[in-house]
Amino acid sequence: METRFEISLNMKTCKGIETNGCLGIGQDTRFLRGLFVSLQGSKGVLPDSIMTVFIQIDRCWNKDL
């Protein structure tokens, strides 16, 4: 099983929250921990938030996916 990490940028629009960009940041968990510690902001998504950034973990059984 392969684990991949990505960061997505989401914006609130009149249609709701939409993903505007996604950046794959590889498979290095040590790098991800360092990146996560350097980020600043609130943990929760507030109702009046217009932009959110998520770090997502994808686990794939097939490396070619």
C-alpha cells in the first residue's frame, strides 16, 4: 500500500466550497510533519471562512494509481 499526501486550496463561492488547486507533496511523512508544524491558522472551519487549506492523505493499493 502506498501513502501519498496533498494540499488542497478551497474557496467559498455562491455554489459552496470548491477546490481551486491541489498540490501533491509526495510520500515523506517527516517532510509533512515539518510542513504541518510551520502552518498557522485555526483548526476548525468557521462559517464565515472564505478560504481553507487541507492536507489530505491518500492510501492506494496500486502504485500506478
